[in-house]
Amino acid sequence: MNTTAQHDTKLLTANPQYVAESDATIAALHGPATGIAVYDPSTGEKIACVPDSTPEEAIAAVGRAHAFGASWAEQSPRHRASILHHWYELLIEHGEQLAKLISREMGKPLAEARGEVKYGTDFVRWYAEEAVRPGGHFQTAPDGGADILTRRAPVGLAVLITPWNFPLAMATRKIAPALAAGCPVVIKPATATPLTTYYAVQLAVEAGVPQDLIQVVSTSDSAAFSRAVLADPRVRKISFTGSTPVGRTLLERASKNVLRSSMELGGNAPLLVFDDADFERAIEGTIAAKLRNGGQSCIGANRIYVQSGIADEFASELARRFAEIEVGAGLSDSAKLGPLIDQRAAGQMQELVQDALGSGAQLLAGGHGYSEAGHFFAPTVLDHVDPLARVSSEEIFGPIAAIRRFDNEHQVLDWANDTEFGLAGYVFTQDMDRALNVADRLQTGIVGINQGVPSNAAAPFGGVKQSGLGREGASEGLEEYQSIRFYNISRRSTC
């Protein structure tokens, strides 16, 4: 057990049939008997092992991917698009197996895992379509006498490092644009949730991606991996999703060879609810922004600011909704909130709650763990949170809603922007002028207006300030894997 429970609420258990089906999917991956152990966070049970690669093995993987890079880059955009379309179709065909695998190794409720399958596969379909629309430009030079032609070329071998919280979507969001652009790939999944990546890449190979073009490298020594591969001159691109401190380290290592770098880093998302908001929409949007993936999301609502006129009613209703949420194993039939990823994460939730209560916050719902197996923590609402409490400045990454009241727009914008992070923010108001003006002044790369789930494969995902560099998704996501070249074509007048 990972936290001390205030009381024991019955947790929903996994459906044995779903467990058996996920076991069959895992067995089909033919993982090694020893290596990195993968655990079910609902039970703490070891469910598989994956290879624990050395830095030398990682470099060998770089070599295999690089060897196929030139031939893949020479393929027509239509050829690459066709293979990506086939991969999309196979991912959809195996969607239920993927959802159960995601739920088993990461813990998210099965309904959410199915949602991730749709979200993750959307990136593959999007970049299958983008592959045949490479950017370019033609213009006459302003002073005449020449034409300027710009073209896009693959940037080269891409090293992709993904987090554990969205094991399919974070992989496809990086792999699909790399392949569409013509780049070979080495991908390192998180050790907590590597199985989904192995399965998705297996399907990519079945779809026609050359077997060595995508190399999956799992390792328990992430630092040694990054030191080795980022120093290899064959590597030309790194894309990382994870914490800001790790991102800074990777940028330092990438600087040696001046690698193209995309960094999707930490968040501390503010959520602003104004007095004139549609109350039900604001409640539903806050629940979605806070509890999606159990709060384990870089764009999860971290600091909830509610205008004073509706704050009491809002806090009371949010607490009532949180208290009704069913908690249990991801592979249960009706759980709406699954476990946290590990014991450390659940323990950290207890520490954050105690710190906030010690600073004067009021506990309206939850605030406790469970005495049963797994890494569960109850959906929690804290009201009147002190701005100096840890939940006001740290990325919570769990099911804790921390509420603070505000009086006016200028005050709340000062609070919202008082952070080194700038990934996502949320605004709830029925005044569209206010919505857009506030969104313009929020120092974030993403703003959800009257909704709590802004992510979309067709939208450029990314942050400002210490939340990262570059964008994923949309046409901008393809550009992250392309070099822009221009040809200056001399033209001699014949007149």
C-alpha cells in the first residue's frame, strides 16, 4: 500500500476477461524473460519484461535505422503516405487490443484508453495526408533577375523519447510525421509503459514500414542512452516529451552536434472560470481538464481560479461530482478514475494534500489513498488554496483540484502568468470578447476556451517559456522533421 487511507472505499476490480485478453496481446509480443519489468499499476503485478538495452546496443540501433534512411527518403510522398494509411488501418483494426494494453500497463480506464486509441491513430491518418502536401514556395526575387525556389527535405535520423502517460498517442505523434517527412527513427519509450510502443511499431512493420527503419530501444539507463545517441553524428533530430529539467539536459547534449530539437516539457496550467460562465459547461470542462488520464497530463488543469461571485457554488458542485466518481482498475467495466502510475506518485498526492491543508486549505472531497492493492488516490477538491502551497506552483500530475478565488480579470491574469511554465490554459466565460482577450494575454501555447480537452491532431501542440520548443501535430508538426532549402535560379533577360 502506498498511502494511508482515511477510509476504505471499495475499488472496482478488473474484468477477468479483459485481463486475459491483454495477457494474450502481451504474450504475442514475445518479450524476454528478463530485463525491464513492466507492472500493472492497478495491482502492482509484474506483467511483462522488455529488453534493457546498453548504450552500445542503442548505437547499433542508430546504425540500422540510418542504413535505411536514404532509401526511405527517396521514396515518393505517395508511397510513404500509402504505408502510413495502411498503418492507420491496422491500428484501428487492433484498436481494442491496443486499448486494453494501454489500460493494463498505464492504468487509465478502458473508456479513456479507447479515446487514446482514436487520438493516437488520428496522428497517423493526419500525417498520411500531410505526406503528399510537402511545403514549398516559388517567387521572383524582388530586384529581378532570379527566381527563388524553396523546398523541404528530411532532416535526417530522429531520436524520439516518449513519456508513460499516453503510450500510444505520444509515440504516433512523433513517429508519423518523421516517417511522412522521410526520416528514419529510433524511439525510446518510457520504462513504465513500453508495451504499447512495441505493439504499435510491430503493426507499422506489418503495414510496410521497413523493419529496421523504426528502432525501439528500451533501457533502464536513460541518461546513458541520451549521452550515446545524441553524440552520434548520424543523429540529426531529437524530439522529447517529459519534464523541463530533463529537457534542459537533453538540449545541452543536443547542442554539441547542433541537433534540431523539439521539446514538449512541463506544465502548470491555469483554469479561469468567470462569473458569467455557463456553469454546467464550466463544471464539466474542469472535470475533463483536471481528471483526464487521472490528472496525469502535462496540460491538466493545475491551478483553478474561480471568480468570487460563483466560487462557493462552483467548489461545492465540483466536490459533489468528484465524490461520485467511481475509482478502480482500468480494465473494469465502469471505473472513471484509475490508479496513478506508481507508488511514488500516489505518495506525492498525499504530501501535496497535507501541505495544502497545513497552509489553510479546506478539503471538500477525497484527500486519501486506499488500503487495497495498486496505486490509487481519491479524486480530491481543495478550496481556498494558499498561493504559497505546493499545489499552487508544482505540476500536480494527479487527481487534485486546487481552487483559489479571484475578483477581476487583471488580478487573475497576473496570477495565471506568474509561472515559468506556459503550456496550456483554460478560460470559461460566455463573453467571447473577454474569452479572446484573456486567451491573448495568457502566456501559454494552448488555450481551451469553454472546453477542457483542447488537443487535436490537426492543431499545433506545444508551449512557451520553460514548457518547450517546437510543435507537434498539424502541418507545423511535419515541419519539425524537415529542413528548408532554397535554390536561387539566375534568369537572363532575352529582351
